[in-house]
Amino acid sequence: MQNNISIISLFIFLSIEIASALVSPEQKILNKLPQYYRNLFSCQSSINEDFWIKREKDEALFKTALRRYQTGNYGGIIIIGEQNSGKTAFCRNITGKLFRKEKAFHLFPLQEGSSIINDFLNELQKVTNIQGSLSEIIENLPAESTIIIHDLELWWNRSESGWETVEFIAKTINQYSSKVLFVVNTNPHAFNLMNKVINLQNEFIQVIPLMPFDSRDLQEMIMRRHRSSGLRFKIGSHEEEQLSEIRAARLFNKYFDYSEGNPGTALLGWMSNIQKINDQTILIQQPHIPEIRVLSEMNDDWKTLLVQIIIHKRLTRNRIAGIFHSDEAKSDEIINSLWRTGLIEQRQKDIFVINHYIEPHLLKVFKAEHLL
């Protein structure tokens, strides 16, 4: 019986490893692509204005909230979106258009995340270039300033004191929003959890869930980047220039189905479907939704850790050990197993993230199982 269980576990492990490989690009192909091309499709938040795709409905909601704020309806504005949905890029773009640069302060979390209030205050001091307490910082900001707090999910953790900084941020918005506009972004899973614990939504005059791109938006986004590189693509027997409008529409309809309108997922999907590169031409295949049922067969410990990384965006080895009650041997075993399957990656020293290529497929599984 034990041997049968071991065989089944090995089969699941190998199947997950294969699933991760199928949705991820081959490293040897990536290495052949120009670095510029790889950067264009890397989901970086600081993008050239030439590549910006308008999000008119999201912008309209933001401008409506701003008008309410300016007429005395004080509170923050929060942007909600999945990983790679463009939260940070949207915040950069909209605040860059509506506010003077010297009055907009972008506050990013520490790479490893933190639930310590002093860490938050230190970062606020850095971006504002004002030393002192919170009240001193606020009082010395220029009139009509905006503080943009990125990745709120990285300012808490699962511990008794893990909510302190998020509660501090909520109180700050409540107390000082008449003097400073606070714009916050986070993922929906962290937001829902925070909302249940501390009624976070009460501090905001507008919650903006980012709208998905339609297939035309995805086509424009991908083709702007691709054409700026000087490379050409070929799909099947059709050269890029020979692709009819109907064929192009079909291709990007499939990218919409694959990504569900998430722009970052579509960009990563384009890269993972590059099969070959010859000189200045890349050979691509149509995206296909992989068989992901095997992901539901993972054991509960794997699912627990993956869900927590999704909620927090990234986790350190120490914070992972905390999830498993400081059982370092157990957490290390889980980390190593997930790393070997390709489900997680290590960024910098002891910081782990979900493999971005497999993440949207994990989300589907975990949402179906009501784990997110």
C-alpha cells in the first residue's frame, strides 16, 4: 500500500513538473532573443508611454473619485488587481497625468516585505525626503500632495502583530486624507482578507477593480512591443505581413481566452509560445490552455504555501517557516519540492515567488476550490 502511495505521489510530482514546463518558455529560446525584446515582454511597471494602452473605464472611475475628493469627500482610492494586471503601471500613469511630479510620492515595500511600522515610516521618509514622525512628514508635504502606496499585501504577515502596519496605514488615511490623497494598490485576495479583519474598505471613497483588456487591447499591446523591436514573427506558414485581419483577430481572441484579459499573462503567454528564432524572425504557435487538473491533486501543505505566496506576492524563507509554526525542516522540504517542480522561483536571497507563467493557472484551480 505504501509503495502504491509513493508511486501515485511521484506521478503527481512529475505531472506538475511537466505542466509547469509546458506553460514556461524554454531558456535556450529566451537566451537567443535580444535583451530588449525580453524586457518588452517582462511585465515591468515602468513602461514607455508609447506602449501604454488606455484604460478608459478605470481612468473614468479614478477621475470621478478624484472629483469627489476635491469637493470634500475625503478618503483614499484603492486599485485592486491580480498579479501582472497592471496595478503599478496604472497608478504611475494616472498619477503622472493628473498630479505634478514633485507632489506625487510613490512608496514601495521592502523586497522581503515587512509588518513593522517603523519600516513603513522609514520608507515614507525616504520617498518624501522628510525626516520626523508621521505628523511631521504630513505637515511638511507640499499642498495637494499624493502618496501612492504600492503592494499593500507586502505590509502584513500571519502573526499576532502582523496587522499592525496595515492598521497603521488605515488610520493614517482616516486621519490625514483631508490633507493628502492616498492611492493604494493591492491584489484582490489580500484585500478581501484585510477587509474581513479590519474593514479596510471603510477608509476608501472608491474601490477600483481593474478591468480586463479585451482582445483588441491585447493585440495592440503585444504588437506595439513586438514591432518596436525590429523582429518579425511567423505563425504556421503565415508571415507576419501575410496575416489577414481575420486570422489576427482569431489569434488574439485565443490570447484573450488564455489570459482572461490580464495584460501581463498575455505578454508572458506570447513569450512562452515562441518555438524558435531564426535571424530576425520568431516562430510562434497559438496559445492553448493547458490541462491543469493535476494541480488540484497537490497535497494540502503545497497548496497552503502557494496560496500564501499568492496573497503576499512573495515570501521569505523565515516567513514561510512561520506559516508552518517555525518547523524549518518541514518548510524547507516544501520549498525545495515546489522549486523542483517549477511552481516557485527564488528571487534574491531567500525570497520566493510563484512562477509567473503557471500562476494564472494556479489561480483558476484555487478559486475553483474556494481557497482564494
